[in-house]
Amino acid sequence: MPHDNFLLQTVIFLAAAVFSVPLAKRLGFGSVLGYLVAGVLIGPHAFGLVGDTSDELHFAEFGVALMLFLIGLELRPKKLWALRGAIFGTGGAQVLLTAAAVCGLAMAMFGLDWRSATAVGLILALSSTAIVLQSLSEKNLLKTEGGRNAFSVLLFQDIAVIPILALLPLLATVEVATDPDALQGWTYALAVLAAITALVLAGRYLLTPLLRMVVGSRTRELFTACSLLIVLSAAAIMSGLGLSPALGTFLAGVVLADSEFRHELEADIQPFKGLLLGLFFLAVGANLDIALVMQQPLLLLGLLLLLVTVKFVILFALARVRGMARGEDWLFALSLAQAGEFGFVLLAYASQNQVLPADVTSVLIALIALSMAVTPLLLLAYEQLIQPRFFTGPRLPDVPDSAPNDDGSPVIIIGYGRYGQISGRLLNACGFETTLLEHNAEQLELVRRYGIKAYYGDASREDLLHAAGAENAKIVILTLSDQAASLEIVSRIQNHFPHLTILARARNRMHQYALMEAGVKYIYRETVDSALEIGAGALQLLGLSKHQAQRAARKFKQHDQRMLESLFPYWRDESQHVAKTKIYREQLLQALQEDRRDPDLHLDHHWGDHEATAAEKQPAQGRKAVQPGL
């Protein structure tokens, strides 16, 4: 039954991914090559475990669209503007020069007429957005100069799909009947412009209020559904006009890059993106016609070598003209020296419009798939042979202000209520950037009215912490008063981001004990200082001098902290805890009474300098468990 076949094919795809990717990564090849090889093996041209995968390939192309949406979320409009030179200058030059070179070779070496040769040149000028970005991201090379410029060129290529699609029907060798109801010429151009404008305006004025309304419903899965709705709608609009869905999702991401829901959107979309991209790579591998390769191995290997060489030479020359550093030029050229997934779409469109004959199309499909498959090997060669020659130390991001992801805040504040706001304002006033996460939609809307940039998100999710930049941060300030929620977040941070130092707010003594038990070193009880200030003020009104009142508050604070630490072993034994507490209270009463009877107290106007304890003068990093007086 078809339903059974679908389930069986799904099981085979998932099993291939589960077994091949960990093996490929262990061997140092990366996940992309693992997916491609697994796809070849299970495909109809090898072991035949799955049949025709063209439908899966079209469906999985949505993974590319999701990836572009996530990149757009990380690329604010001002960052996009900063990349304009690389996008339109380098990207435009690469597409035109490569298309011209391939066109000339196709005419001279293979006898194609100028129309078919031009179509081949335009199709092979594009590179693989999915494979390049995934591979560079895995190797932490996306933020380097070479990776950044490769991203810019790929972005231009995605934009270039629009005029290529419009141009292909004009290159037809046989006149093809056109749909009289279809948009043509300037009406089509206006429709594209209107769609892009509508997408930008909707993102700016409709999507954020929609997300706030969804968040207000407090239904977790509804936010995920809304995230997918946004991406699918953007893709559908562009697909309806015959354009790349990835372009629409990228624009939607850029528009939402400044939204307070940016990190939550990224965390929700990421799993779908990863799964669909994996399916895409499997389908590309499965579509590689091994029989054709075996029938004409020399021809295809020769074409592959020629294509990679031509694209590499052009890209390397552009890198030198642009002034890229040595080593970065190799990364830039090698990463883009392949054909791309949009080539499959353009080839199908070219065949429909009688631009290319069937035998040429079949050879080009195999060539594109082969070139995509060798890309991880080219990057592996770069990593093993080229990179060590130019980079002896760790690779640092080049021009971080222009990099796709700019979350470099050293401090993440979780919970931006009245408590978190004070610490956040202090850090900002001292020149330290902070990333603010708040799960209460009403509170989030309130603080953003005052121009404070905070993001919506549930910090108990490891993927959201990752999206907020936890890997690069140094400190997490945890201000939640909910004991269960704060302990869950502490556990998540300790398991996935152990390098982070946690500073936690405790609502009461029991909350503090629980945090101490969880291994948190820096804990701050929320009401101690303000309550002692009130108590000191009351003592002054009752006749004590200002120094006496402040000294009493200070003594109380020190004693209370010592008592809290001493009672920690008994906090789960109520009877023992109560008995020990009574003893410490008697000791405190006696100490304060003796202090008030000290005749030297009235002459000591600089008591603060004399009474500072050794523990208080000790550097913060050397203190035990909990800082004194919190």
C-alpha cells in the first residue's frame, strides 16, 4: 500500500541518517558528506532501498528556506547593508564571470549553440547554499573573512535566481506555448516588487503584534505553530511568483531580526531546519545516477574537474582583487567551487521550456550532484593542508560587526523584572553589553516601551540559551523568584554551558539552600539589604546614633550569613534546623548587646574600616560557597 511504502521509506531515510552521520563525523568528514554517501547507498541507483526521491527532494528544499530564515534572523538590516559591497560587487562579478566562462567552454568544447550554452553557464554559476553554510558552520568558519564573503556571494546567487528564471524561457530553442493568464514583462516585475514590499511591511507592522498575541495565550506549541506559519507564508508568496522560497524566508528573517522574539523563533525553527536539511542531502545523494556515472566515468570526472577548476580560479582571483587575507582566499574559493541545489530547479525549468535537450540535462544533473558531494572533501583538504600553512593559532572571527551572528554579550540576564532591571542597568551604565531574556510577555512589552531591548524566551531550553549566545558569554545572572524554575535553569546551564558563572537570586533561605545544594557559588537573597536598611532607620528613630544603627545592621548581616552557612547541613532536617537556629539567635542577641555596651563605640567614627572581616576583604573568586552578607 502507498501508505506503508511511505512509512517504510521514512524509516529507511531516518535509519540512514542515524547510522551514517555519526560515523562520518567520527572519521572527520562532517555530517554533510555522511548524508550524501548514505543517500547514494540507499538510492534507486545503488541498493534500491528507496525509489524515486524527486518528491522528497522538492519537499526537503524547504530546509534550505528555513536555513535562510535563521540567517536572516541573525543579520539585522544594518549588518546586511554593511555587506552590500561583498553581496553585489563580489557576488555579481562571480555569477557573470563564471556564466561567461562556462558558456564559452560549452560552445568551444561541446558544440552547444549560444542559447543552450548560456543556460548551462547561468545554471552552473550558482553554488550550494545548503552544503556550504552547513559545512562552514560545523567547522566554525562562517564568521571568518572567507566564510563571511562566501555567505555574501551565496546570498547574491539566491537573488540572481529571479532574473535567471525570467531569462531561461527567452533562451528556448523551440517556441513553447505560454499561459495567457500568466504575468509577463513589467507586470511580473511589479508583482515581485509588490510581494517583497508587502513582506517587509507585514514583518514590521503585523508579525510582532501577532507574536505578542500568541505569547499572551501561554500555549507553548502555539508559538511553534506561529513560527512555522510565518516561514511557510513567506515561502508560499515567493513560490507563487515562481521565485526562490529561500529569498522570501530570508527577507522575513531580516525583518524580524530586531524583534524581541528573535531568539525564541530561532530555537523553535532550528530542529525543523536540521531535519529537513538532512533529508535534502539524503535526497541529493539518492538522485545521483550511479549507472550514468559508470557508463561515462571519464566524461563526468573530466567535467567535474573542469567545473571546479574554472570556478576556483575565478573565485580566487576575485578574493585577491578584494584583498582577502592569505588563507581566507583559499577558503572562499574552495567553498564555492561547486554547483548548487537551485541548479536542479533551473534544469527542470529549462527542460520544460525546451532550452536544453534531455541528454544534456541528465549529464548536468549528475555533474551537479557530484560537485556537491566533493565539496565536503574540498573543505576537508583545506582544513588539513591549507589552513595549517596560514593559521598557527585559533581562528578568530574577522570583522565581527559584519558577521552574520553578533551576539557577543558577556552577560545574559534571565528574568527582567524589578530585580533584574537594577543589575542590568548597572552593567549597561558601566559599559557592559547584556542579553536580556524574559518569559513574561506583559513584562517584556513594558520594558521595551522604555527602549530596553529584551528578548522573549524560556531559558530552561538549551537551544534557546544557545541562540542567546551562551557559548560566548561569561556570566549568567538568574533573577527568577520561582525556585523550581531557577533550579531547572541552573541544571541546564551546568550540563550544557559549564563555563558560565551563575549569579543567582534567592527568594528566601530555603531557595538559597537549594541553590547551594545545586552547586551555585554566588547567591543573593533578594530582601536582606533593603530590610536591614529599614531596620537601621528604625533604630535611629528609637534613639541610636547613625553609627550605632549601621554597626548593628552590619553585625547582624555578618552573623546571619555565618548562621546560614552553618545550618546548611541541617536544612532538610526541620527539628535540627529549628534547634540550631535558636542557639544562633541567642548568640546574636548577646553579641549585639555587648557591642552596644562598648564605650569605644561612640568614639569610633570610622568603624567600617576597622570592622571589615577577613572574609569581606577576600577577593570574590576566593570566597566559599556564598558571598557574605547576601
